[in-house]
Amino acid sequence: VFAAAQQLYHALSTWDFQGYLKITNVSLSFFRTFRPGINPGVYHSVGDDYVYLTTEIRTYADTFIAIAARYTQEPGILYDAFNKTDGSPVGAPGFSWAYAAALTAFSARDGVAPRSWGAGGIVPSTSYVLKECGDEATLTGETRNGHDVWWNELVLG
């Protein structure tokens, strides 16, 4: 619940920092959730579509926080999962990751960017790229000590 909100808040911060958001064929269905008639393109922060989308997405992220707040029990026990139909808690209560997720979501809502993992400057020895739906989704990896290591990069705009 908090992780979903956190991802949305970070996306909003990124778009605000860039001054625009880019909708592609890959990300189109996500954005059409909030504005059904929206089309692929670049939407600048001074435009009505940008303001509408970012307002709706922030409200959507806020609903995740509101669900968790509604079902937080005394003395502040957080759950790690909620029923998708009625919002009631169904996951395990009181795990530390639920509290960590809440704190990082609150920070993300305030526009605080996470610190770097310190992986800057790493150059893969062998690189593989799989492109889907244009140039927006890539699967990249490298070979280290005879093992393939893969990671995904998906840019929503």
C-alpha cells in the first residue's frame, strides 16, 4: 500500500523536476486511467493536461495512504496488505517493513528524493538490450563471473 503511493509520489516529483511528463504507447493505459482521452506526447508543467494528470495521480496516491490510516489500529499497528475490495487489513500486522514503507512514502509525498545506492559509474562488461513497444521498455543485463545479471528499466515519462 505504502510502496504504491511512494512510487507515484516519486514519479510526480520527477515530472515536476523535469518540467514535463512524457506519455508513450507503453505508458498510455496508465495515464488513461486518469484522463481517458489523453494521447501520447509531451505535456509541459504549465499545461492544463499536466496539471490535471498530476493532480489526479497525487489524489490517487493519497487514497493508498488514507486506506492505511483508516485501518491502522491502536497503538499504531500497520498492516502490510489490504483487501482490494473493501480496504480491510488482510496482511500481517506490525512488520518493520510496513513502518519503513510508511516513512518512505511520507518522505516521497514531501518531495524528498532517496539517496543514491552508490552504483554510479558501473560499466557492464557485456550488455544486452531487449526493446519492446518502441524505445520505452528495456531489459538490460551483463555477465559477471560467468553469471548473467539482469535488471529492468521502464520509463513512464
